[in-house]
Amino acid sequence: MAQHNLGTVVGFEFLRVVTKRRFWVAALAIPIVLAAVFSLVFISNSSTDNTAKAQKSAQFTFTYTDGSGLVTSAVAGQFGGTKAADGDQGIADVKNGTVDAYFAYPADPATQPVQVYGVDRGIFENGKYDAVAKQILVTGAQDKIGSPGLTTVAQGDVKITSLAYKDGQVSGGLNTVIPPLLFLVAFYLSIVMLGNQMLNSTLEEKENRVTEMILTTMNPTTLIVGKVISLFLVGLVQMLTFAVPVVIGYVFFRSKLNLPDVDLSHLVLEPQPMLVGTLLLVGGFVLFTGTLVAIGAMVPTAKEAGTYFAPLMIMIFVPFYIVSLIVSDPRALIVQVFTYFPYTASVTAMLRNGFGSLTWAESGIVIVELFVLGFLALRLAVYLFRYGSIEYSKKLSLRSVMGRRRHV
């Protein structure tokens, strides 16, 4: 019977949330904004590419003078340029429209600027003069060096591979840090997107004055557990709704949107950090869910619940104020306090787990702490919901509720 009731609660709570129009408005708001931004970026990049191609293919006439010895007639000829008699004549030709541009290359281009004179074609199209003048000088320098290898090195276009060792084994570096930190991203998304749902999960019944009727037909523990499970399912729906447009944009329009090419094959999934990250995510979710559900059961209105919601949200962002210490000095006192304080523990521990400074002993303590306190918070939520069923107009006192329980 209890199992049947649990399934009924989960199904009812899940459908009650996902069938509301406001849920989909909130869930689809970010994907719609992302889709709009992606569309604008796509259109802008297409327009920019077309303009760049048009400018690249557009031919213009120019003359030049060279004091550096790098720009030969052969090099300038590749771009359609001819040598001017002198600088004054080159400028005069531009002014009267005989040529489109004139480039004056100094004796020492490393310390002296190249002077570019051109016919005004508009702010954006005028950029082609500078681009061509620079490319001519680069081409001349490359020909002067005479070695493609030296030219590449001189431009700094070199590849470097590095290896770091940890405990005598090759360390994966950043590729081992990213996977555990994904649990932190999932934690933030779940709490931020589901926070209000957690808070209102028990508050709605109190505001609608139906808690007594519910409790006559159902065990409060079954009700609370069912609500928590439904919140988890709702969170999965929201995360999928958020992730789908991002994945579609990356897979099909990555080049058009100028998104970085992420090679996931290089990521290293080490068993210990992944296991610890999973447990920290679940434990943190249970603790915050239990706390918010308990707050919703304790206060009579959503307005009063909001005064408790903000501090809890602040707690999960506070560790980022000391992220430099978390990375560089995890043994610092403030880092240790944040590691074990319940409402900053999950985020701080996940950061330390990702950067490899969380030991087995520390992770075990934090994980046990999160699950135990999360369980106690859920039990407290059950008691508050049960004893608050008749307190519709005022906030419950924890002392009075626990005192009443001892006398039962």
C-alpha cells in the first residue's frame, strides 16, 4: 500500500508541475534566449564572412615606396602594386584618384610605422588597405629569411607538448580536472532551477488548506519522499530542456557560431574523483532539498519562505570568493571551514575534488555529513509538515514541534 501511495505521489507531483504553463515558460526561457542568440550570431557571422570574402576578392590599385629593402617589385607585384616615384607623388596620386592607395614602408618597420594612404571607401572597407600593406611586409620578410621553418619560428607559430608527473605516473592535467567539475555544474543547475520548486513543494498544500485531508489518507513520510523524487525527475526534464539546444547548436552549427572545438576523447575519467563527485552531488542535493522542503513546511506563506531562500542560495556561491585559496592552499583555515560547514561543504568539496586536493578521509567525512544531515532535514520536514497541518496562519516553532513530539 505504501509503495502504491509513493508511486501515486511521484506521478501526481511530477505531472502537476510539468503540465503547468508557467513551468514550460520558465524551462524554455533560457533555451529560447540561447536559440535567439545563436541565430543572431549565425546571421552576423554569415554577413561578416560574406563581407570579408568580398573585401578579399576586391582588387584595388596601389603604389609603394620602400626604405626597408624587404618589399621587392616581385613581392608587391603579387598583390598588384607598382613602385611610386617618391612619397609626394604617391600621396598626390591617391588624392586625385589615380590609384586607390599608397604604402610608405620605413627603413626599420620594427620600430617605425608603415604609412598607409587610401581613398575613403567607408570605415569597414578601409581596413583592406592596412591588411594588404601588412601582408606585403610579412611576405617580403619571409622571402628574405628564405626558410619556411625559420619563418614559422619567428612568427611564434610553434607547437609545444608537455608532460607532468604525479606519484611517478603521467598526470592528465586539465583533462583530469574537467570531468569531476561537471558534477559542480550539475549541482548548481539543479539547485538554481529547482530551488523554488523545493521550497513550494509542501507550502502549496498549506496555502490551499488541504494538508489535513492529505494526512488522513497518506503517511507524511511517503508524501515527502514522493515529492523529493518528483523534484529529481522535474530537474532532469529541465536539464534536458536546457541541454538540447546547446548540443544541437554545437553539433550542427559549431563553425558558424565560432564555438571552440572540444575534443572529449582526451578527457581522463579517474575512478576516485568521479565516484566522490557523484556522491557529493547526490548528498548536496539531498541536504538542500530536505532543508528547503522543511522551510516550506514550517512557514505559512511563500513570502515568508523567501526570506530563508536567499541566504541558502548565497551559501552555494560563497566558496567562489575564496576559489584562489581552494586551488593554491587547500589547508588554509577558511578552506577547511568551508569544506566541513554543511551548506558550503558540497561546493567546496567538489572544487577540491576536481583539483585533486581532497583526500579519501576528507571526502568520506563530507559525504557522510551531507547524507546524514540531509536525512535529518527530510525527517524534520516530515515532522513539520505533520504538526503544521493545522497551523495555517503562523510560522512553526522548532522548539514547540520537537516538544510536542516528545509528549506524543
